[in-house]
Amino acid sequence: MTEAFVAPSRAAAPPSGTFVPATRFAVPGRIAVNGRQASEWQTATLTEIRRETPLASTFRFAARAWAGHLPGQHLMLRLTADDGYTAQRHYSIASAPDDDGHIELTLDHVDGGEVSGWFHTTAEPGDEVEVRGPLSGFFAWPGDRPALLIGAGSGVVPLMSMVRHHRARGLDVPLRLVVSARAPEELIYARELGAETTRVFTRSAPLGVPVGRLGAAHLAPLLAEEPEGGWEAYVCGSNGFAEHASRLLVEAGQPVDRIRIERFG
Amino acid sequence: MNVTRGFTGRPRVADPGLPPGQYDAGDDWPVLSAEVTPDLAPADWTFRVDGLVRAPRTWDWEEAHTLPESAYEGDIHCVTSWSKFGVRFGGVCLDAFLAAVRPEAAATHAVAYSHTGYTTSLPLADLTGGRAWIAWEYDGEPLAAEHGGPARLLVPHLYFWKSAKWIAGLRLLDHDEPGFWEQNGYHARGNPWEEQRYSGD
Ligand SMILES: Cc1cc2nc3c(=O)[nH]c(=O)nc-3n(C[C@H](O)[C@H](O)[C@H](O)COP(=O)(O)OP(=O)(O)OC[C@H]3O[C@@H](n4cnc5c(N)ncnc54)[C@H](O)[C@@H]3O)c2cc1C
């Protein structure tokens, strides 16, 4: 055995300090996460339900103990049956941080879904659920770097928090959103999307808009904008969409260490 | 207990194989990596073990395949709440690599790192004793890239974020050095049977 096969982290680790392998893909987290908030369950009271599309609704909660979040973060939500059985799932936070003790989630109605099924068939204002978070600093966007946001289906949820934050704070930093939906009636937040948004429809589209998958041609004009400091890309959706979109970004020259991906499993 | 009005949940299946708060994902195998899936050919794959060891060493694909074959058949558990039963991975037991580098007595922890730069930290005791593998086969087939192929770390008795995809190496240390998710609020050990999801659990 020789030492000819040099792994990326061949360079000696610093004797103290954080271990960081010298590899070209490393994507550091954006913010530190508070461990106590991440581990304590708190009650959230449903205050409002708004239909977004035939399959998705927004659920607004009052969460008095909510410590605040950054756009892009998610939480863990737990439902408990009267025999103590629990079901817990992750949900992205749809609302912007400054929302006066409220948070909003947007849930697809998954066929046979245990948690999303309860929300779409049983939940009413006044109901209480438990949440903990915010979780993960990786997909967070503090509003600092130019943001290129690409989402499909309910993958637009954490990206909408970023768009809302950008608007609410009147930020100057460039922000672009690309959303993919099967059809116009399935496009979540359709009325809220503005000039920053490129819409992609995969099954049916409004008159004059082509039908088709997200492609290089959608991304080229956005990447050509080359904002100062470069785009930080945030990709969110099913694994299939995330693989497709991230590959298009890499092929178009976006550095891999400036692509953050949230897969809804 | 905070009972949710009108929530009954799925029929209870008494399943001793299911850790608390987990559900059986059946045939699904969700992918949850946070980075771009790398385009890494077996010929470009290497695996290194260094740090507090007497003989640091790097294996390439062919050299790693000369070590004794070993398989894991059992269950895996993801922190996002799904578990997958009866999976079958093939590769080499990590003990075979560790025997070659001879860890020093002072080594207590390891950082596993990927060819993507992903890192995760583990107590060394969780990587020894026939409980951890370098895996390159799933169900008798080459491990798919989105699941960590050509080769991933496999530590099935801990939550699956510890099983670093596209494994590039292990560095043995005398202290815990939080990795990617551990720095993002997740638990240092991640034992699903004690539901150690987040730091503080
Ligand atoms: C970081 C993150 C963020 C997310 N954000 C969002 C979001 O903003 N909005 C959103 O809508 N979703 C989001 N998700 C997905 C969400 O966590 C859930 O996976 C989703 O709501 C489905 O949960 P469920 O309980 O309704 O369905 P589940 O009960 O989990 O079912 C999912 C599928 O598996 C089948 N299934 C699973 N277990 C069984 C079983 N035991 N028996 C029979 N069938 C079964 C169901 O039939 C269904 O087809 C996110 C996921 C992650 C990881």
C-alpha cells in the first residue's frame, strides 16, 4: 500500500479548532441553531385555515413561545391521539419572521397521509398541536446574499418565506424565484407571486405559456444577471425535482458549494 | 399529554422493531441530502483513515474490495421519522479498516467526511464491534449515487444522518468534533431507541 491515493483532507487538521475537511463541495450552514428551542415542544393554536389550491391549504397558528425563525427554516410538528400515540413530521415555515407571535405552514393533502390528512379533514381554528424548532440553519436565508430560489409543488413553501421577508423588509439584495407546478390552479401562492417569479407549468399552462419541464433556458437569463457576490441557490421539492434542478444549475456553472437543497423526502 | 382533538392516527401495529416516534416507510427510501449529488465514479473514490492512528492509510476502490466481504441485513432509521425494515447492504466491516490503521488508545471519537464535504461525528465505540460498514451494494446491486454510491458509511444502529454518503474518510480524535447536522442542532450521538434527535434530547 502506498500513499499515492490522497484523500481530499490529506492536509493535517488544525490541532485545535473546528475540523473542516478541505473538499471542494463543502457547504457551510448559514446560521447557528439554538439547541434548546430545537428540543422543547410548545403548543401552537390554529387560528385560521386558507385554501391555496385544491390540494394545499395554509394553516396559521398562534405560538406565544415561538422564538422566531429565519426564512427557509422548518419545524417538527406532533399530533397526539388519546391513547398517547404520536405522529410527527417536518414542515417548512411559510411565513416571514416578523409575524407577531404567529407562524404559517402550507400543507399538501397527501393521499392516505396521517398528519396532512388530519389537517385537511379534521382541523379547525382553536385546535392545538405541538411544535418544536426552528430547525436547521442550512437552508436558512438571513436576507444577506443574492438569492436564486427554485421550487416545485409544496417546495415553494420555505422559498415563499424568503420572498415575503424580502418584501416586508424592503431588501435591496437581488432575489429571483422559479416555481414549477403541474397546472396554474395547482400553483401555490399564485396571487402573491410578482415580477421576481418565473413560472413553469408541466401539464397545462395559461394560453400562450409553453407547457414543459424546468430547463436550462429558464435558468440561463437568471444566472446571466450575475449579481455582486454571486447567487446563493436554494432548491426545494421532491427528490426527483431537486436532483433535476440542481443538475441544471451545476451544468449552467453555478458553484456546487453555493447550492442548498431541501428535499421533502 | 397534549391530545390533539380528533386525531386517531393509523391503526397501531405492535412492532418491536420500530423505535419511538418512527413509522414504517415500506418500500419508500426517501433521499434527504442537503447538497448536490456528486458525480463520483468508483475509480475516483478513495477512503482514508487517519488522525489518532499508528498507520494512517488510504484505500482505493480495488484495494478496499480485497478486504473480507461483509453484509448488513436489518433496519435503518432516519431522524425525519421513517424507518425501513429488512434492508440488505454489502461491503466491508469497518473493523477491517480500523485493524489496518491501528487506532491509538487516546482515540475516542471520529469525524466521518464525504467527498462532498459533508461531515458527521460519532463516538468511536459506535464504529467498532461489527456495527459499522463501508457499503457499496444495496440489495445485491451497486449502491445508487443518490443513496451515497459508490460507497457510504453505514451505522444502522444510529439515525441515518450518521451514515455519511459518498464516504471519503474517517479522522480519529480524542474529543467530539460536531459535524454538519450536529452543528445544525442535531444530537451528538443519535440513538433512535432513545429518540436522540436534537441536541438536548
Ligand atoms: C424538511 C422538510 C420540510 C417539509 N416541508 C413540507 C411543507 O412545507 N409542506 C408539506 O406539505 N410537506 C412538507 N414536508 C413533507 C412532510 O414532512 C410529510 O412527509 C408530508 O406531510 C406527509 O406526511 P403525512 O403524515 O401526511 O403522510 P404519511 O402518513 O407520512 O404518508 C406518506 C405516504 O406514505 C404512505 N404511508 C406511510 N406510512 C404508511 C403506513 N404505515 N401505512 C400505509 N401507508 C403509509 C401514505 O399512504 C402516503 O402515500 C417536508 C418534509 C421535510 C423533510
